[in-house]
Amino acid sequence: MLAFCYTGQWDMAQACRELARAVRANELSPDDINESHLAGKIATSPAGEFSDIDLVIRTGGDLLLSNFPLWQVAYAEFFFTDKKWPDFGAADYLEALRSFQSRDRRFGL
């Protein structure tokens, strides 16, 4: 997935608006709202076409998320490189994948 013109903050806000509408319509109780409800309203919901993100490759030497899909990267692994996006090629991608494969993923534990 490439995220262009997308912001995690916008996505979280629109998901909350959807849940608020369901509460207002008495389709859902505020006390019943859980992570699954919120995840189901995210524009790039795992329930839809996309799944949660396993690996974030951050190019250009930046060490921040820049409002990336905040919900979906909760348990993602990160790979940082100084190489700029246009110069990031197949060999760099394979390096990121090798790095990812060598990690012991604990999913927050």
C-alpha cells in the first residue's frame, strides 16, 4: 500500500464520526464501542480490501510517521533508510524485507 494524500488523523476522526452517527441512531451504545467497531470504520479497514500493515519503509532519512495510517501500524515493524523515494529500488526493498524477516515479532508483548 502506498499512502498518498491520506492522513491517519483524518481517518480516525471520520471513523469516530461514523460511530457517533450509529450511537445517535440508537444502533450502538457508547459503552459497547470497542476496537473492532473502530477498526471497521477506518477507511483502510482490515475488514475491507487492506490488512494491517506489517512493515513501514520510511525513506529520505525521516524518523517520523508523518500522519501515516496510525491505527494500522500499531504492530508494524519499521525500516528506515536515508535513500530518497525516487532512488529506492529493488535492492533496497529486498534489504528491508531481509531486515523484517530477521525480527522477532511480539505484537506488543
